[in-house]
Amino acid sequence: MRQKIKIPRIIKIENIEGFRVQCMFNNGESRMLDFKKIFGDWEISKTDIEFPLLDPKQFIKVTLRNFTLSWPNIEMKIKNENGEIETHPYEIGADVLFNLSEELNITAKPRFGSLIRAARLKAGLTQAQLAQRSGTSRFYISRLENNKTDLEMSTFRKIVEAGLGKNLKVLIE
């Protein structure tokens, strides 16, 4: 079974509305970052590097870089290991952002478990029978059907084709 990814990374900016940024993290979760609240909690003042980001015209320039949020319009000067000054865009670590974000319960999330359960019941199979036919365990089938575990494509194929005797077709639109 797959291990959980331990280091949070942002893989996509899904939406920006005002000071709210919706991001997809590498664990598949869509999470919301409310920077109005974050900057308020941080008590940003005119002397802070983040201060220009309180301007919506500056904030909206956010991009995805190095798996985190980056503002190329805000420059940071940092000494490298050779003592030379380098210029980098302002970034906040993805691990910090993950902890500051709230998970969104998006109803459009693919729920393969309900598909598997419906097909299993239609085929007149028990969880144990489907598990035996597909080379998995009844416990695993139960966790899948209740959307308590992730599903790898190869396992999905085994369950559908070997376990249920159906053809698997995937459509990306």
C-alpha cells in the first residue's frame, strides 16, 4: 500500500479570490488560505517584507514556484554560502501554508468507493468475494467503499477487471 506523503507541497493554484487562495496539495486535498486572516494574525506592519501584499494589486501577482506560493514582485535579498547577495522572490514554505490552510470538502472529489460498492452489489458479490477475486483483502475493499483509503490505478484495474469482470475505461475531459 502507498505511504502518505509527509512533506506538503502545493501542486496547483486552483483559484484566487481577493486575499483567498485555493490550492491543491500533493496529498490531493484542496485547501483554502485566507491571507486576510493570516496577515492579520501576523500583525503585518509597514516595516515587514509582506506589507506590499496588503495591496490587492500586488497580492494577485502570486505564482506557483518550487511547490509553494511565490510573489516575484516582492524581492528578498539573501546572502548565499559564498557571502554573495542573491535576489529571490518572496515565498512562504508550503509546510507553513499547509498548517495555515483549511481543507475544503469538495463534493466533486472522485469517490471510487461508491462506484465499487454499487458495482459489487449489482454483481451480487460480498466484499470477501470481491477481495478474493481481485487479490486484495475484505478489509481493504471495506476501506475503499467507505472512502477511507487512496486507490492506485493498478489496484483499481484489478478490482474492476478481475474482481468484477468488467472493463475499465478512464475518460479525462
